[in-house]
Amino acid sequence: MKAIVPIILLVVLTVAVCGCTSTSDTGTSSGGDLKVEGLEIIPEGYGFYSIKGKITPSRDFDYLEIVLKWYDAEGNVIQTDPLAWNINNAKAGQPIKFSTYSYIDTGTPAKVDLMIFEDPFSGGDESSAIYKTTLKL
């Protein structure tokens, strides 16, 4: 196990340095009370993926969380990350950079639904999402 960790770190650093990224949504989109921009999926290697971006609320939120739902090329759900990222006390007009990581070991993802909720432990109930977008790898 100790030998694998340095190899994984080396691969992650190599990918970061060479700029091998998959950008699916670098534009800006608004979902009601949120402006979400600069979304980027980065394959880190060995089943690890990171998603980065910026959220700017147009009103104060006591809490925000991101849920990720990963799909394979056939449209099958291969993984759900019910609490991929969260923050307390998001203030109106204050940009918030976020970064989240997922490890996918049950297939190769082709797309991911990124959903933002304002209630803790939403469980990914899409009907209560205040923002939703699909990013393709």
C-alpha cells in the first residue's frame, strides 16, 4: 500500500502539470439564486476525478451542498456522491470557489449531474435542487 501512494501522487501531479483536463462547462449559468461558472472536470487517473468551479449566490444561504450523480456511456448510474461538497453561511455576492473529488471504481464515467441543494443531507432528491447541470467528460 505504501508503494501505491507515491505512484498515485506522481500521476496526479503529472496530469496537473501537463494540463490534461476535460472541460465541460466553462461558461456561466444561473440557477435562480446562484450563478455557477468555470465548471471543470479533471480526470486525475486511477478512477479519481475532480470537479472545480465557482458559485456566487445572489442571496444569503445558511447552507449549500453539492451532490454528484455519475453515469456511464449507456446512461446507467454508476455512482452517487450524496455529499460531495458543502459550505455554511454563503453570503450574497460573495464568490465561493469549490473543488470536490470522486473515486469511481464501477465503470468509466461519461457524464455527471452536478446538483446544488440548500438543505443538509438532501439525499440527491432532484426535485429539491436549486441548481442542476450535466457535465460531459
